[in-house]
Amino acid sequence: MEKKKKANGWLLVVIGVTTLLIWGQSLLPATSSPVQSDTVRGWLSGLLGQGPVALFLLTHTRKVAHFTEFAVLGCEWSLYRHRLCEKRGCWMWLSGLPVALADECLQFASPGRAPQIRDVGLDYAGYLCGFLVVWAVVRIVAEKRKNKT
């Protein structure tokens, strides 16, 4: 029982750090965003080469980054929900929405940036995808274990 509490505490720390990293990106001025995007594009083009998937990712790097960072956060919250209790914590699928709203509102404080409501939707869609992927994997594993016994 003590190990589970400790693991849950560490998972909350990871969730907090991820949230702060997401918000930190929104506080960066608009001038630093293209530099980061170009760095990621260079890395992706070397990794993926040519093709339609690579072209899409290279064209929409910033939007894919929004989606991905919130998908990671969704995975973390889903793991936390599973570790806490299968029957409690159903509200956790909603916890990504206030984070996404706050993320966009932080851009009011960033020089040259402005919040966009569609980014809130994109962020939350990423969060839900990450949350649901982990939820589905946990369900599949639980079902397989149940069938073994």
C-alpha cells in the first residue's frame, strides 16, 4: 500500500512537471517559436525522410507539437486514474481542458503571441487521445489477465 502511495505521488510530480513545461512553452515570445520549430523540423526530416507523413509533420510542426504534448499529459493522467482506483476519478478525463485553457490564456503575457480557441480544441483532443490510449491498453491487459485465471 505504501509503495502505491509513493508511486502515485511521483506520478503527480511528473504530471506537474509536464504541465509546467507545456505552460512554459506558451510563455516564450513569438520570436523563439520559429527557432524551436526549425530545430524540430530538421530532426524530423532526418528521421522520417520524404513521404506524405513526413510532409504533414513538417508542414504542421507546431500544431503536432501542441497535440503531442497534451497527449503525453493525457497518458499521465490516465495512468494516475488507473493507479488511484478504477471506479473513482472518472472526472480526470476533464482535467486536460482547464490546462489547455490556461495554456492559451498564458499567451496573453507572451510578446507577439495571441491565444486561439482552436488551439484549446487541438490541445484537448491530444489530451483525450493520450488518455484513451492508456485507458484502452489498461482495459485490454486487465481482460487478458482475467481470461488467464
